[in-house]
Amino acid sequence: MNNLVFKQALQQYFTPTSSEWEHIQDKLSFRSLAKDECLIEQGEVCRQLTFITQGMIRYCQYDYDNNEHTTCFAWENFFCAPFSSFIHSTPSFESLIALENTHLIEINKVDFFALVETIPGINLVYRKVLEAAYLLTEKHNYILQNYPAAERYQTLVMQDHPTLLQRVPLKYIASYLGINPETLSRVRRKI
Amino acid sequence: MNNLVFKQALQQYFTPTSSEWEHIQDKLSFRSLAKDECLIEQGEVCRQLTFITQGMIRYCQYDYDNNEHTTCFAWENFFCAPFSSFIHSTPSFESLIALENTHLIEINKVDFFALVETIPGINLVYRKVLEAAYLLTEKHNYILQNYPAAERYQTLVMQDHPTLLQRVPLKYIASYLGINPETLSRVRRKI
DNA sequence: TTCATTTGTTGACTTTTGTCAAGTGTGGTT
DNA sequence: AACCACACTTGACAAAAGTCAACAAATGAA
């Protein structure tokens, strides 16, 4: 069941042989998070790669005044991790918190990198995941640095992810746009 | 000469066999940029990976009002490219412009990915380059989004890259910090 | 050296966004 | 139904950074 969702996700990139799939499946474990439960806390070192089979995760960081800032949302069929922590075993910049009750597949980091080395298809998947993560944050950051509040809303929400509005409280959307809820409220009123 | 610098850079990650090195060397070409010359213009699709043997490159983007924003600096011994464009063959978000007279080694994208597929060491190097690029922009963005002007200067310049001050005009540093030159000037006066 | 251009600084003012406080609305619990 | 917590909105005001204009300082070319 859950495994199948995962296999389908891999098959976007390669079709594992049955022996490869055996090896992969061996390393998977399952986990659920209740709404508001933490997958990883800021400062922790990330030790596994996570794949979301159902639900939604919010990435957030804390600034010098301990205010929370949302940097990313991830949902069904995406891999999620604080990648720099996952890659370099350094403390994570961000916390990952469930926005809804969420079902996950986890692969331990050591196991995952062993698969990357031994299964070329997994190497490819890893590259694609990194590339996609890079692209997503690049755009988010480009918009946050170069556009005022109203344009951020238009681009990052209305244009790119209008469905967020149905799933995510506005206060987190405001935080994703790098503005506060009051400002978002004023932006939305003017439209 | 130039090749040697490049080989040394690779050797941080792996030691190519002499036949591997032959294949790699075959694909390298050399290029120089005068100060202010453009390596890649925003909107262009990036078709090669570049390695800097001497000099310095500035990455910059243009916002909705066509104001320029510096997002990154790269110098000797670093690979540089607008990675999302390089990876996905999409128009580059940013222009790459020489800050000084600069010497480069280039590898055509198709050749490079062929090397990634055939030489495991190059695959590793590519992963490391991507990971490093990801980490660098992640920190830059984290600071820009979460800290006010004075703290951005302290962290990104004084702490991380104080040598920038000797090589880069303040107006570009201001732009890298997401503030204007007047604000930077005021920040520096207060210290 | 001199002159012109670019770079950097400063002050006065404006704009944008944030902060604080009060209020409305909604959903869930008892 | 009544209450509570939470999400969201609104207004008045404050703070941070941007804009514009003037000028100073450094750099480079003639």
C-alpha cells in the first residue's frame, strides 16, 4: 500500500529491478505524525530522508528574535528533509512540522547513501531531488528578495500554489511570504 | 598550467586515473573575461559549467523595477553556473558578470553530463558542487530573510567573507546584503 | 597634474512594512 | 446553547529602509 506509492514515485525516474526493489524496501520504515507534531527540530541533525505519502509538512526557521518564518511547504509524493543538515550532518537551520496528520516513509541516511552508491537509479533520484529542492528555494528566495508584499502573494500563492489557500492557515502563508499576517490581510483586501 | 589548477580542484574529491584525466582534459576549454564582461546573461540558457582559475564573478538578478541585486560571489577554485538553468535548460534567473579580469575553464554541459555518467568521481564532484551551492545560497537567504541590515553585514561580510571588502566595491556588497548603498554606509558608520 | 567619472557619504523626507491593541468571526468542547 | 481558543481583520502609530539630492573622495584617462 504505502510502499506502492513510493515505488510509483521512484518510477518517475527509473524502474527498479525486483532485486533492487527488495534492497530498497528493506530499508523503508513508516511513521505518522499528528498535526503540529515535529519531524525534525531546528538544531537537530537530520538522520533520515522522508517521503510524504499523505499530509503536509511546513519548514520553519527562527530568527534572532525567535520569530518563526516558514520557508517551504511539502506534501504528498515529495521527499522532504532539511537538506543541508541531511547532507553535511550539521544542525538543521529549520524545523519541520506537520500541518495535518501526516503519513511518512523514512529511510535512514546511511542506508540511503549506500543505495545511492549501489543503485544507479537511486543516485539519479537523489540528484533530481536535490535539483528540485534547489530550484524551489531559489525561486522562493528570488521573489522574497526582489518583490514587495503584494507581488509575493500574487506570484508565490495565486500563481504557483493557489491550493495552499485551502489547506494552510493564512498566518503560515504570510510567514512564507516573509510578511506578517496583518500585512497579508491588507494585501488581500486590496485585490 | 591552468589544467593543473583544475586537476588539483578535482583531487579534493577523487584522483582520476590517467585515462579518466585524458577524457576530462579533452573536454576542457579556456576563456578569459575582461572586467565587467558577461559570462551569462539573465534569460539565456546556461550551456556550460565554468571553473574559475583566476578572478572573480558576480551573480546578479533584476527585479520587477529592473534594479540589480547581487546574489553570490565566486572566485578562484570554484565552479560557477546559474545552476537551475544549467540543470533544467531553462532561462537563467541571473546574469554572471566578471568583477575583475577573470580566467576560466569551461566544460560543455552535454560533455559534462556524459562525464558524470561515465566517471564516478565526476558524479561525486557534481554532487558536491550542487550541495555546496545549495548550502551557500541557503545561508545567504536565511540571513537576508531573518536579519536586519546591520546583522546582515556583520554575518555575511565581517564574519564569513571579510576579504570581500578588499576586492569588491561597496555598492555590490550592499546589493548582496539586499540593502542600498546609503543604508550600508550608515550601517558601517555606526560600528 | 588635471579633469571627468565613478564610488561612497550624509541629510531630509517618503514609503513600506511592522507593532500593538482592539475587535469580529468561526469551530470545537462541554 | 455557552464558552473558549484561535484565526483573521482593522486602525493608529512606529520603525526600518528606500529615495532623492547634494557633496566628498577616490580612481582613471588625457
